[in-house]
Amino acid sequence: MNERQIKNAFRARFAKKPRLSIIEELPVCGHLARADVVTIGKTLSGYEIKSDRDSLTRLAGQIKYYDQVFELSSIVAAERHISSVMQILPAHWGVIRISNGASQQFETLQEPTLSPNLCGTSILELLWTDELLSIVANQGWTGIRKSWGREKLRTFIAARSTPQQAIQFAVVAMKLRQHWRAA
């Protein structure tokens, strides 16, 4: 099964959850990595897909960047990768095995737990300038200028909030988006 087939089957898995937004190919950490599938519900979760045709050469870097942005991260891997990913992944990552058969079944081998490496600035990179300005206004923070760029706004917000708060800011803003594009 190729990556597109896995993504389609994985999307179908979440189809019955109407309050869950699903985004594909979301760049993270200044485009240093790209999350294959992201779910936005009560939290922000990232899924890295490794089909039979994929290699694991970039996985260590992907783990680093996912850990900075996603509260929960999981790998969705073909059977041939399972033993290797179990050795590479940190203990807080989830592991989901995809069957090779036509039924495209998913089996959760390990549930994800909270990332210990969240970075508020990296999380806030997902947001647009108007979303960042809205956060500042909603929090009642003063001392900013509307002319500030995204980087300065992210730094300002990250200095005044925890990574968990940054996750909630991102979840709210991204769920309200009308026309999706990466920030």
C-alpha cells in the first residue's frame, strides 16, 4: 500500500468525528519537516506515515520537529518498519501498524503520551499574522505594534505563555480557519 492509500484509509478512520479537523502535509518548524497528517481536536496531533516504499533515514529529524509542535505524535507504519521504528522512536510516541492487505486495517501497538519537548515558538509558527494579533488582543496584552512581523509576534506570545497554552491558541485559531493554507 502506498502513502496516498494509507492517508485515505487513515482519513476514513477519523471521518465519524465531526469536531476533528484533518490537515495533510502541514509544514512545521520553518519547513524543516512536514507532517503527513495532523488532527486538530482538543489538541494538536501529528502522524508520520511510513509505507512499504518509504525509508526511515529522515525519521530522527522528523521526531525532533514533531516533538516541538505536536502534543501527541504517532507513526503509522507498514509491517516491515515496525521493529525498526520501535527501536528509533522515543517512548512517548504512538505506533500504529497498517496491514498489507486490501482491508487496510490499523492496529495501535503503542498509545502516544504528551511530548516533553514542546516549544511555544515552534507551535506558534503554525499561525498566521492575523491569528497571532487576535491572540494578543484576546489576552489583553499591550505593548505590541500591528506592524510587527510574525516572528516578533510569536516571540512575544511565547514569552507570555506556556507551550500548553500555545497549543490551545493554535487549536482554536486553526479550527476557525476558513481557507486553509500553511502559515
